[in-house]
Amino acid sequence: MKRRHLLAASLGALAAPAVVRAQAKYPERTIRLVVPFAAAGPTDIIGRKVSEKMTGLLGQTMIVDNKSGAAGSIGAVEVKNAKPDGYTLLFAPSSTHAVNPTAFVHPAYDAVKDFTPISSICVNPLVLVTHPSMPDSVKGLVAETKKSPGKYSYASSGNGSILHLAAEYFKREVGGMDVVHVPYRGSGPALQDLMSGQVAWMFETFSTTLQQHRAGKLRILAYAHAKRAPIAPEIPTMIEAGVPGYEAYTFNLVLGPAGMPQPIVDTLDQASRKLMQDAEMIKFLEDIAAVPTTDTSPERTAKFIKDEIAKWAPVIKAADVRIE
């Protein structure tokens, strides 16, 4: 009887390592952060900083994998279809989780049901920029445009882009403007034509336009966020400039496929909270005029997505944006 007890104990000891391995703590291997745009753009730049920091916080390598196309839908679908084990995540921008759900006639995914919210990293407020020959205030720009219906045009990075929708939202909030929309294939050519005077105004990211503003090549009239940017406190917010409640920005979230186990979500949540308390990370974001998220919880991220879809849906419908 004693020998049988000893044998059972020995077998139990041999089995224990296998049990420990089966219940090993996440993560055990490289994590892939899918960025649904090409390399070197704002989403990619921030995503790479996030992956660098999260590598140290999680103790495993996090790499960026660029999967661009279809306004971010290709990358989003790849994550939607991935195994929900925490090793494939999406660095979601406003296009995939604010615009596409309404703008696409046949969306390839459900922005709420097909993903597990993990964390919010930042918002990237847009700015209203004009050619230097235009009035030097938001109220002046609106008055001049309304005085000359059809005379002026505004640029965007493409039909249905956040830059296009920010302009449509602005038009609605100032009581309507008779201006011509000129969509470009990206914001680079649009900015070139703005600086040459081919178009009168547009919305763009702060980081892309601040240097040209200070060089006098274009003029930033207002910052589309509730508070002024620390990097350029002399520039008023849109609210201060006379458009009550107006905010327009891109954003960056970390999401996983639907159905991720709660312990994995908790691990990523805890790492994200530490990330958003990291002084170097905060400075990096502020230096590119992004606004770090103070509440980065999964619950806050889930609500944020729903709120952004609800905010932009009426703007998209009023502008009759339909992407096949």
C-alpha cells in the first residue's frame, strides 16, 4: 500500500510540469500588431512606438505588420479572422472603426462585434488650414466663403477620408457653405495644391502642417480639439474660434479578434496602462501633436468606438459617401 502511494506521488510529480506548461502565462511568443496602412504614415509611426514599448512591458517581442488597402479594411479583416489567442492584434485608426462601418455599402466586418477592445492610445486632432491669401480667422473664412458661393474649393485626401468628413462636419456646424470638394489621392498632393493656391482650405493633421504654418507657407486657423495643443499654444481651438463643440481627429486603438480570453485581455490592459503612464511615450505623442489617452481601459475603448461611429454616421450619410 505504501509503495502504491509513493508511485502515485511520483507520477503526479512527473505530470505537474506538463500541467504548468499547459497553463503557461501569456505571452510565450512574438505578438503581431497589424497596422492597416503602409509604413511611414502617422498610424505606422505611432504603432511602431507602441510595439517597441509593449515589447519591454510584456517581456515578448511585439512586431508591426503593415497590411494596407481598402481604407484599412484588409488589415482589419485579417485580425477579425485571426485566432483569438492574443498573438494577432489590430492597431485600429478612425477609418476602420469610425468611418468604414457607415461609409462602406457592404462592410467586411462589424466594428463592434468582431473585435475585442483592449486599449486606447491617443487621438490626433486635425487642424483647419488655409492658403495665406485667405482670411486669418475661422469666422472670416466662413464669411468670405458665404459671400462668394461656389468660388472657393477645399481639398481632402480622398472621398470618404476623415479629412473629407471633417470638412463636411465643419460645413454643417457653421450653417452650410457652398464650396467645391476636390479629393486627392493622399494628403501630400492636396497640401501642395493648397500651398500653391489651387485650393483655399482643408483639414489636416497638426504634425503635417505646423512647420509650413510657421514658415508662412500656409495658415493654421484652429485646432479641432477641446484644449489647445501644448506644442503650439498660440493656436486657438475650433470652439474658441467660434464653432461650438467642434472636435475632429483620427485615433489609435489596440484591438483583438472577438472572443479573446479575459486573462489575456487583462494582461494587455495592464501593460497598456503602464504604457500610457510612461513619460517617454507621453512626450513622443505630444511632440507629434497627438493627445495621449488617460483612460485606456477596455471598457472605455468599447464606448469610444460606439461613440465615434454614432458621431460620424450622420455626417457620412449627409455627404452621401458610399464606398463599394
